[in-house]
Amino acid sequence: MRTIGNIFWLGTKELRSFLRDFVLLGLVIYAFSLAIIAQAGSYSQEVHNAPVAIVDEDHSELSRRIAHAFLPPYFRPPQYITERDIVPLMNMRRYTFVIDIPPNFERDVLGGRDPALQVNVDATVMVQAGLGSGYAQQIIMTEIQDFLSHREGTPLSPVNLNVGIVFNPNVTTAWFTTVMGIINNITMLAIILAGAAIVREREHGTMDHLLVMPVTPFEIAMSKVWANGLVITVAVGISLYFVVRGMLGIPIAGSIPLFMVGVVIYLFFACAIGIFIGTVARSMPQLGLLYMLIYMPMNMLSGSNTPLESMPPWLATVMQASPSTHFVSFAQSILYRGAGIDVVWPQFLLVAAIGGLFFVLAIWRFRSSMAQAAA
Amino acid sequence: MNEATRPVARLDAVTQRYGHTAALTAVSLEVPAGCMVGLIGPDGVGKSTLLGILAGARQIQSGHVDVLDGDMADAAHRDAVCSRIAYMPQGLGRNLYPDLSVAENVTFFARLFGQSRVERQWRIAELLDSTGLAPFADRQAKKLSGGMRQKLGLCCSLIHDPDLLILDEPTTGVDPLSRRQFWELIDRIRSRRPGMSVVVATAYMEEAERFDFLIAMNAGNVLATGSPNELKMRTRSKTVEDAFVALLPTADRAGHKKLEIPPRRVIGAEPVIAARDLTCRFGDFTAVDRVSFTIERGEIFGFVGSNGSGKTTTMKMLTGLLPPSEGEALLFGKPLDARDMAARLRVGYMSQSFSLYAELTVRQNLDLHARLFHLPAAKGKARLRQLVAQFGLEDYLDQRASDLPLGIRQRLSLAVAVVHEPEMLILDEPTSGVDPLARDRFWELLIDLSRNQGVTIFVSTHFMNEAARCDRISLMDSGRVLATDVPANLISARGVTTLEDAFISYLEEATGLRTAQPTPGAPLDSTSETARPTSPQRAFSVQRLFAYTIRETIELLRDPIRLTFALFGTALLMLVFGFGISTDVNNLTFAALDHDQSHESRAYLEELRGSSYFVEEAPLANYAELEKRMQSGEIDAAIEIPPGFGRDLEAGRPAWVGAWVDGAMPFRASTIRGYFQAMHQLYLADPAVKTTLPQPPPPARIELRFKYNQDFDSIYAMVPSSLSMLLALFPAILMALAIVREKELGSITNLYVTPVTRIEFLIGKQIPYIGVAMANFALMFLMALFIFQVPLKGSFLVLLLGAFIYVTTTTAYGMVISAFARTQIAALFGTAIMTVLPASQFAGMMTPVSSLSGMAQIMGRAFPMTYFVPISVGTFTKGLGFADLGGVLAELALFIPVLTFISFLLLRKQER
């Protein structure tokens, strides 16, 4: 009872301090509004406005039809260039795709002479080139077949494949980047807020004061977890309902309350690690540098940017130890795929367990680090 | 007294406001030349503001200020006279560089004033000799004692033979012996250069007795000016301190009476605290060395000594905050145990930095502490009322602690410390910075607690008159107790008249034993008087620029954390990103829902199973399982073969296969779809698949040519991109800390008051970070070649040139933020926010910037990395050279002047 009272009252103080710290307040507001909106403008997951050029050496109806088939939003209207410009323009990254239609292409197609058409792809523009080359092939093939069907009629394939993409039928990047942006922000802010709360108390000398009062490190750490966790939870809720769903009109399939439960569990971990590095760092700049080293891999490799499947297996295994990976995974399950508690509870448990571990570690470091800081 | 005809400075109706507090209110004043002028008054009355204005470090808001016959609002005049003024700001060595050695510090200042090597060398030698610092020339400033640090500050100020020397509280927190030596040094310097004017602010009223002319200040106003004797006569006081109190407005003096200390009644002989041979070491530095003392119940026990003499460390050991390295402490007769909650309830502690939550109000602070000590609600309320009345806090209840005057804040700190009625109070320098009146009021409270409530008080101070009020004191120096006794006994034991003299006598004895204190040096060489600064003022000086470069480099090399972080942090992240960020989608999981279970359906699935991209999971039994396993993310895709697939195929009817792909990650989903379609085409073309329908040959072949990267392996794009990203983040962050650090630590003053210009300052500081970033680049380049096996196909020179321009822009990017921000934390997170998002999302690492839209596109275009990714990927993977990349190099280079100019505009040459 005493403990709960202490945790509660210390937490109210934490909230008051936070509301007076305009830099951190501004950071939270920016991170959950403008930064999310900016990420909605990212097309990193799909082919969008890909620049295409066409070298038309055929000047036939078919070559014109192919050119016209490259349409927004996937492709920009194609530009006509000459053959000798292919290399310099691709070198300058002007075009990701250059389609070279050889002379007499239409005639050869009609004559069944199996002509070859070249699609040059800048294979350093990874996502766009990878997906776009498939699209380009399909578009050209369809155009040729349509062109021919006017004359012959295409026979149906013996086996047809119908690929359906569930949970995000149009594979819109914004659905992904905005929600993942929120998730990355949760990690970022929880570490910063909890870590800064520790370092700030130490720099202001109030930590010494707390430690000579009848409160335990556990109570101090817990108060920071609940207060900073509450701030972020509220911000996440507002951001999901009003920014993502309201302003950006992105549908959320699953239960937001269930997701929020997961957020709370994850925040326990993230605040614990924030407190932990707050006890390791001896000044704000050191906190910041440590934060970068921890946050960047946790964020970039959690599966919220590039798929976990594409990492080397050893790295993917290592990343299983990071709760951010599980957080991204259950967030995707809940928010995109509408999964329920029956599906995600093992991950909830895992995150809570790793969080508990860091929390114990943080408390263990607490008093010894405070002693060092006094130097 | 030296009566100069013209004043060295004249102020006319100067008013400075900061927020809603007025630091100076219509101050008009003439400062006489060629003599020693003292500025007296407590903290926060505008002394520092006034001195800052005289030195040209602060911007004048309203009014007129003439210094050395010119208008200080005029930048040209400031530039002209700054080499004739020397300014030593408040705080021990605040304008010094703690990581630099004594000689390096002085050399830095000499360079700023454009002195040649020869001139520099004899001047430094002479100054160090005369201040007795010569034997410590190679010691780092941070390892100097307070007194030595102030002497070093003085050396740095005197390096250019100023006509006006401005010292802001040069002796605060310094031990009495060093203080005395400091003033002797000033006297010697003045006897050598009688024309020099000295303006000094001080909080020690005793020191003011020795000045020629005093300016007494209170609450932004000048109370009186005149020689010490004039002031004393005018107020019929015996000391300057009494004169100052008499000069205060009557309202401030209300209720002030001479402090009476009733004699202590001895309550019980058993000691409340007993320390035996307490020792505390930090590494090889001994902060507290075998300290022993006992404090009896109801006693006021004082710890007296300079900053850094071990007072705070000892107190921290007694509160359990620090474990002693050796020795033991008994609290209430029991060994000290940091975990003993019951003991904590009996102790109140007030740490040196006020142990208050500045953002809470008075009421909230008291309330919080009452609750943490678990006073029952009713008792707590009563206690708060009592404390508020006792400590005179009624008028401030709902003000935030940060807005309170210092004296009130200290009373609140004490109130907070006694909320739970402790038996013992540990107070660490509770009165530093407070005016004499507030100090007396504070002591009234202490005496009441001690004499009437039997509270034992352990207090530390560096004011001798406060020390004299204690029942017993320990004199401390360099971590040792020199003597412990009743103040009067200490005085008589040394045969002197004041406690200060007694302390000095003890110090001299200890110094003689230790010989660590500098001996007063040889008299100044009088022949040097002929040499005046010879270098004319120039608008741009490479020497000044390099002064900053050299200094920043030394600091960086001596900061292992920043350096390690800069070099190995990037290497580590390069390793992680190089392996981790990949767009090669493989190891995809799928499961089959085969309703047909025919030979044909298995043949179709066989096509997938043979693929290296897919890993098959246990087959699905029904739709419900499909849904659940996809929801949990266990499988990325599912293939459904309907009943009758084989039969349809056999009969020549078109058959259908369904595939479901998890769209949670759009890129992965699109890729899987592409794989499925390709696989399907392979299946159709497979001659082993016996379909009854003849398959027409395709009308044309589409040849995909993956240029630059035939295997379409993402490592060839991602490693050069990761290199670009890391060169955007880390140099920017390091640079961002560089300028704002000086703002926070105070050495930015040197930009304000020395001839160095903003451009010299900015570029001078940027150069070392460009160097570090280039070292980073070299490291990552080698990692790319040898660890990731990404060969460099194009021109190395272009890549090197590009990297150089690029890190110049990214450091400049950090510079802009640093010039704008006021705290390190704001600069750090500002930079992190403004670089991480654009670098990872909007700078062409995953998507070409031209394909972005709206704000994302704008953020991408305004970020230098957008222009370096083509250079890095171009030279590594595309094999390009200057002909192809010249344009983008030029675009990148454009950032340099733009960002530098913005920083220039944001950085101020004067403090507001």
C-alpha cells in the first residue's frame, strides 16, 4: 500500500515535470502528428511514380500502345529518348526503367518471328526495380496480347492463378509506414522520456534527495514507467484515432483497445531500457549517443522497415531477443490482420518477460550508478 | 585612490529585462578609470548583467553605454576595443576549457589575439611564472583546484595586456588562502600597469574593504557608490557588510535584527553521527581522506572549506548516497545502512543543488514530500500549515519553485527537508548565493530548530561568518580535516583575531606539508611593459580559425566517449545495417490448402516447393486454420487448390488456383505476388506438366536487363546507402553538440568578448569533425570492400571528393541546429529527429526521391544525403566517374554555403 502510494505520488510529479518541459512536449507532439503525416507520403514499399523512358525504334502502333500503357500512379508518363542516351541517363539515375523497342518489332510480332524487346532496369534502386520490372513485363505482355487478340483472340490458359492480397488489397505503403512510424516513435520516445527523466533528476540533484527519502529505487523506477508510459499511450491513442484513421483515412482492421494493451506491455519494456541507459549515461549527451546506438538497430531491424525474412538467419535470430521485433509482429497481427488475444498472447508474454528482465537490471544499476554520478 | 579625469565606462538609463524579471532598472553610473572598482550585492541583483554589458558580451536592450570612449551598442567600436578589454565570467574557470592543459588554455587565448609564436611564448612564460602556475603547465584545467583555476583564468585574461579587466566573482568558492593570494596577484599586476582599470564583482563583503570604489547593487538598482570609507561613514557602520544592509530599502530590512545565538544546552552525550576514517576514492583521486569526527545531539556542526575540498562527498557518504571506500560511519549509534528505511525517516537532507522540483509550486512540493513520508492526511495538512507559517511562505504558495527568489527557494528547501520532523538535518551549502539578510533569516530558522526543537544540524559552508555561528566546525581542505573545534578555540589556538586568519594559518601549515599549492611566483618582468599587442585587427584571420580547430581537436581526442562513439559506433551500425537492411525477400513461409489431393495438384505445389524463396509450413486443413495462421503472421502466404482441380485439368476445362498473400507489409506482399506469378509461368512452360491444351508460343520475348547489379542483390545498393546514412547521422550529431556545449558550459563567452568572428568560430570548430567523419568514411569504405565484399567499380577520387563535400554538409547541418538550440539535449534530439527520419525514409535509400510526394518529397530534397546516395551507389556499383556525377556533386556542394550562412545568422556575437 505504501509502495503503491509512493509510486502514484512520484508519478504525478513526473507528469507535472513533463508538461513543463516544452522541448520534450514538442517532440512528442511532432512525432505523433507531423512525422506520421510525412511518412504517409512515402512509397518505399511499392512502385510509385517510377520514371520510365522508351527508345522507340519501331514507331508502330504497337510501340505506341506499349508506351501509353505505362500509367500513373505506378509509372510516370514515359519519355522518349534515343538509344545512345540510355547509358548516360541511367547513370544519372534519371530513369529506373528504359524500354528498348527494336525496329520492325510490330511486324515481327505479327509474323510470329518471336522478336525480343529489352527492358533495362537500374538494379540499384532496389524496391522499385524489383517490383517494377515485374509490372513492366506484365504490362508489355498484356499490351502485345491485346494487340494480337484484335486479330486472333487469345486462348485461355489451362491453369489460371488468382493472387489475392489480404489485409491491404492495394498494397498501399502509407498503411504500413504510418502505423510502423507510430511504433518506431513509441520506442524512440519511451527511451528518451524515461532516460531523460532519470538524467534530469540527477543533473538537478533531486535524485539524491529522493534516495535519502523512504522510497525505494523500485518505486522511483515504477513511477517513471507509469507516468511516461501514460503520456505515450495517450499520444498513441490520439494519433491512431485522429491522425491515422481520421486525417489520413487509413483503415485499421483490428481492435485498437487490444493493440493499446500491447502498447502498454511494450512500454513497460521500453521505459525500463530507457531507465537502464539513464543509469548508465552520466550526462544528457551521453544518454543521447547511447540512445542512438540502441534505438537505431532496434528500429531499423525490427521488421518495421525491411522484412525480417531478408536478414541473414543469424541476425534474424538475434533480433528475436529484441522486444521491438515482437512488438512490430503483434502490432501487424492486430492492426492489419485483425488478430485477437488468442493469437498474440504468446508475444505479449514474451515482451513482458524481457521488459521485466530489463527492469530488474535497471533497478540493480540504480543505486550503484547514483553513487558514481556523485563524483 | 587614483582620480582619473575620464571614467572608463559610463552607463545611462540602462534597463535589461529577461522574461518578466528586470535584471537592471534604469541604471546610470560612471565607473572611474585606473582604479579597483568593486560591485557588491547578493546573487541575482544584476551584477553579472552589468559586467556582461561592460565587456560587450551582452546586448544592450535600452539605454546608452560608453566603454573606453565609445558606444558599446556599436559593433565596430566593440570590435575595436575588445582587444583592450578582458572579461572573466562568473563560475570557476567558466571560460576555460577543462580538458586542455594550463599551457594549452593560455596558448588558445594568445592565438585568438593574433600573437605570433615568439610573442606568445614569452608572454605565457611570464604570466605562468608570475602566477606560480609554471610547474603545472601540463596539468589539465579540470584537475586544478578552484584557486589555481581562477589564476589560470586571470592569465588567460591578461595575455593581451588589457586596459580594462572585468572579473565577475573571481573568488567565490575559493579557499581563503588562495583568495588572499589572488588579490595579492591583482595588486602586483596593478602596480606594474597602474593605468589599468579593474572592475570586480564579489559576494564576500570582507573583500570589498580593499577596493578603491564600490558600487552597491540590489534588485537591479544601484543603491550607492563611493569609496568603502564613504559608504561606511554615510551609514555609520563599522563594516561594508553592515553598510550594505543599512543601504537596503527599509521594506527589505523589516524584521531584521542582529542574529542572536543562544548557548546550546547539552541534551545527551551520545553522538548522533560518528565518522571514523571515512575515505572516498574515485579512481586514483581521493576525494575524502580519512575523515573522522563526531556530532552530538542538538549541535550545529559546520564543515568549512572551498569548493572541491570534500564537504559534499562526506555528506553524501553520511546519507548513504555514496558507499565509503574505507572507514565507517555510525548514525544514531548504528552502522549506516543505505537500505534502512527507518533511519531515513529520522534524517532530513538538503543537497547543494536545491533539492526541489522547480516545476512544481510551493504547495505541490510540500504536499509531495508529506505524502512520500506518509504523514496521515490530517496531520500532513496541519504540518503544512505550520511549516508555511514558520518559514514565511504564505505569499508564495502557488508559485512555481523556479520563479521564487533564491532566498525563498532556500527556505522552501529547508521546509521540505523538515516536513517529517527529522532528528537530524544534513545541509550542503544551504546559503550560497543568498544575500546577507536572507542568510540571517535562514540561520534564524536553523537556530530555532536546533535550540528549541533539539534537531542536530550538520551544515557546510564557505562563508567564514557563517562558520563562526556553528557550535563546532571542521576546517577542510583537499579531502582532509585540518582541525575540528569550537570556532573561538581555533582562533585562539592560532593566536589570530579572525576565523579566516585561523583557517589561512591552518592551510599554510597543510600547504607546507603538501607543497602542492603553487608558491607565489617571481615579480613580473617590468621590461615587458614596452610590448603592446602588435597585430592589427583583421576581419578574417586564419590563425584565430585554427586556434579553434586546434582546441576542438585536442578536446575531441581527450574525450574517449565521444571519440569511441564516433568511430566504433558507426562501424557497429554499419555492420548491423549492412547485413540487416536488405530487400532480397526470401525464406518466405507458405502453407497449402489442397482440397484436391490429386496428382495434378501435387505437381502444381511441387513447383513452389522447389523454389529457394519459399519454405513450406505444415499444410492447412481448412479456411479457419488459414485465417488464424495468417493472422498470427506464422505464414506469409497460402495456396488453395480447389476440389476437382485435377479433374478439370484432365478434362481440358480451365482450372483455377487461389493464392492469399499477407499484405501487412506491402513490399513483401508485392514481391510474393511477383514470385507466384513467375512460378506459375514456369509451371505452364514446364514440359513435364501434361496439359491437354496446346500452349501457343509467346508472341515476343521480353528481356530484362538488370544493369549495374546483374544478380539483383540488394547488398550492392544497401551497403553504399547505409554508408551514406551513417555519414549523415553521426557527424551531424557530434557537430550539433559542439557549439551548444560551449553555450551550456559558458566558454561561448570567448566568442563574445575576443576578436574571433562568427565565421572563424564556426569553420574552426567544424574542421575537426570533418576530420572525424572522413576517418569514419575510411573505416566504412574498408568494411564495404572487405567485409561486405562490395567492390568499388567507379572512380575512387570522385567518391572521396563526394564524401568530403558530403560530410562538410552534414556537419554544417548539425551546425545549424547547434547554432539555434540552447541546450545539449535539445540539440541532440533535434538533430536525431531531423536526420533519422529523412535519412532512413526520404533520401533515396529505399525509394527514389522523385517518387515521393508532398512533405516527404520536400524533406528529401532539403537533405544532403539525397545528393550523396547517387554518388556513393554510382561509384561503388554503377562504376561511374566525374563525367556522370559532376552535376550532382555541384548540387551537393551548394549546401555548404547555404547551411554555413544560416548558422552564421543564427549564431549571436553577443548574449541577449
